[in-house]
Amino acid sequence: MRRSTPTKGLALAVFAAVTMTLAAQPATATPAAAPLAALAAPDISVTNVQAHLTQLNTIATNNGGNRRAGSAGYTASVSYLKTKLQAAGYTISEQYCSTCTYPGNNLIAEWPQGPADQVVMFGAHLDSVSAGPGINDNGSGSATLLENALALAQQNPSMTKRVRFAWWNGEEQGLQGSKFYVNSLTATQKGYIKGYYNFDMVASPNGGYFINRVTSTTAAPLKAYWDSLNLQPEENVEGQGRSDDYSFQQAGIPTSGYAAGASATKTSAQASKWGGTAGAAYDGCYHRSCDTTSNINATGLNRSADGVAYAIWQLAVGTGTPTNDFSVSVSPTSGSVAQGAATTATVSTATTAGSAQTVALSASGAPSGVTVSFSPSSVTSGGSATMTVSASSTATTGTFTITVTGTGSVTRTATYSLTVTGTGGCAGGQVIGNGGFESGTSPWTASSGVITNSAGQPARTGSYKAWLDGYGSTHTDSLSQSVTVPAGCSTYTLAFYLHIDTAETTTGTAYDKLTVQVGTTTLATYSNLNAASGYLLRSFNVGAYAGQTVTLKFTGIEDASLQTSFVIDDVTLQAS
């Protein structure tokens, strides 16, 4: 949660009514693990949520003690969540907040079921302050949503609405990531969002049970669950305008959410009904280095996590059994093969609804003389196969669209663009365009100022080079080029000269990093720890990409202080 509070009145919006029937609870009801027996929502494992918090704490420890927006710790936090969510089958997007004080990515994960124009959104800020790891503020909200997302994927129920999860950059600097996201939406896209639910500090050690806009229709499912535990939740007065729900409220989107309190003081009346210490802050480690995994109230965390699940099931989950369905994709989506040669691609499948099923793979659209085979020829949805495209010495040349078909209880397809060349054997040669950067920017795609003749860092040859980072502040630069790797050759060598210059003094921590990728494969990662005088030759065997069109990409990420420059020159990809 950020510190300062806007003074403008909060916009109120009305959410479509949620209908539910609850058994009457006696005033002295004792909390139970599953109080609403009729509900289909799963019991979220607080142990799993705490395991995510342990990972976030470790990430902070390994990255200067915090997960501040735009920092290496924040980037690693995004990566941790993204890996879990992708494996579970979510549609993932990362939105770069370029206007954030510390630019970095919002992470958006959407469960690909339910109507796309009926969205219920659940969000939490992923960043901490620079003073500490931010485990209650706001690892607690982030981990709660992550485990709920994984539980939804594991249950895979039929959906009446689309569920979208979001983790925000830059909340601590003024709700910047969520503002950037909301401002990027069209009026139509905003209208699709029927409710936004925010979770910021849901496990404060001396906390209470607070709900944003507690009497609103939007808050009804969150309040219903806590009412069933006789928790008597209160309005989140302390949090008004101070977290990411405010960005959505300002856009007229109905909002609510859970909180357990920050630096405000617990009253005697609150201590009487919730326990804890009257006269003390809800979270004595708010925005401090002691906000670690020791700063978590597991009971409050558990009740928040289960309440989120209840809300998801009430708002977006249907009662029927989902139809079994799957998707098919090909990577890369295009490739080239010479007469007499072969190339490969990966066909991936995913279970998108119901249960996994057997999917038989086939292809159509190949020209005369070209055969397409799959190994294995059938997979269980969620698995992948290698597609081999072989061209005879007399294969018809040109560019063709190959349709890859997966057949199970339904039929799904993907396309692959194939170019057959008539050269035969190895075309050979150097296939990187403008590898010395002396001919302008084309065919490179680069961040502003990366391709330069600035005297601050000398080129290895000529006047120009690619200079990534070197600002001494949080910054990300990229440099990429689409490359068609010829087929039929015996050697394929990617090479470039790299000079790393740094002001970092550490001998053990990689604060600033350069990643080298071909397609989706990371070939190498360099950092300030690899700094050396002059240029060093780096080379890689990229024969696995023969006959394919792939993207060569360099990405430099620099943290908030002490510059590191990654300077690249004379890039080649030689086939022979």
C-alpha cells in the first residue's frame, strides 16, 4: 500500500447484483474451515500461499533485500509468477509501464474460459518499498491471488464469466502500474470489466478484517464469506484511495477488496472482536525491513485466500461440467527448407476446458515433394510433438501454408508458413543484416539511442555499435532482428563481440544483466560480473534453427544505480 492518500472523494459504482442464500449464523458462531457447505469453491491451501511468500522473500534476499518496482527483485518476482501461471494454462501478457517512476511490467493472466465481454478482475500490487522485501505489503495479496489462480486452473470448472488476474508495478510510487493499465483500455474494454477486486496487505500480524466499500453490491461475495465466519468486517477507511482499486474506481469500474490494515492503530473494540493488541499498529513492520515471512498472520491469510475463492466461484463459475477442449500451436510459425533438406518445428497442445484427451496430429497443404511427419503422431493434450518437414530434391518451390490439425473430441488447427527454396544443399553465407551497425538501424529493431556512434563507448570496427543501458538508473534496452537460417548446411555459428563496462563494485551480485535469445531459447546471460576491458568474442552453435525464421534478441536490464554498459558490435550468423 502506498503512503499518501488523495483528498478527492471516491467514485462509487454499482455492480450487477450477486444472489446467494446463507444459513443464519448465531452471534457466537465459531469459525469453521468450510462454513458454507453448499459452496463449490475449493479450500485454498494456506501452506501453498506461504510457500509463495517464502519464494518472494528469497527473491528479495537475492536482489538487494527488496522487490521495489522496476528492480531486479521485482523482475524476478514477475518471472516466478509468470512461470507458474503459464504452466497452469493461463493466457499471459506483460505490459511495460513506461510512465512509471521505475519502469517495469504489469503481469496480466487470464483464464481462457467464459465470455470475453464479461470480465471479473482480481488484482494486487507485486512491488515492495525499497526498505524491505514487502511480504505482507504486498506479497500477501500477490501470493493469495497466485494460489487462487492455480486452484481455478486445477479445478477447471465451467465459467459464466471470464476471470482475469493482475499484478501491478509501481503501486508504491502512486498506483502507477494500475493507472497505466486502466488508461490503456478503450471505453469498450473498460465496459467489459464488471468488477475489480483488490487485495493489499491481507495478513497483517495485528490486523483486522476490512473490506473496500463494504456495503456495496460489489463487496457482497467477499462480505458473505467473512460474515459466515462471524468476523464482522468493517469498512477499509485507512485504505481509501491508497491502493490500485482507486485507479479502477476513477474509471467508473465497480470495486471492492480485502485488507488487514497498515500503520493505523487497532481500537479496543476491534481487539475485542478480532483479538490482537489494542493501541498498536495493524502492521508494525509496515514499509520496514522487518516485513518478512515472520510478519504474516497465517489465520488472516487463510481467511482472505478462501474468501477470494468464494468470490470467484460466486461471480464467475457455472454449475455444469465443462466440455473437453484443447488448443494447438506451432513454434516457430514459419520456416524455410531447401530441396533435399529438412527442417523442424514444435507442435504444442494445451487443455483449455474439461479433461485432458488424446489428440491425433496431421498436416495438409504441403506442396508436391514435401512430406510432414510428427513424433509422436498423437499426444495427450498438454503435451508436444516434433514436426519434421522434408523436401525431396524435386520439391515444388515457393511459399505455402501448412495446416496442422489436432483431432480429439473436437478439431483444432494451427498454421505454419513454409518456404521451399530451389538452391539445394547449403546456401551458406552470412545472414545477419547490418551486423556492424554502419548502415543505419534497418533491419534491426532497437530501443531509442541503442544504435549509436556516441564517443562514450568506442565501436570495435567502424563508427557505430549497439550500446545497451549505461544510464545508472532503472532502464531496459532491447535490440532484435528477424533472421532466416538456411537449411542443409553443416555448421551454423552465431557470433558477436561484446564489451561490458560497469561502475558496480560488487564481486558477487549480478545487478545489471544482458540476455541473448534466439527464438524462445536463451543462449546466454551476462552481467556486471562479466565486465572486462575491450571486446570479447562470443559464439554459439545455432544449428537447431536450420531452415527456420527466428528472432535474434539482446535485452539489457539495469537497476537503479551504478551504470553497466553492454556494447555489441560485428554480429554475424555464418552458415557453411
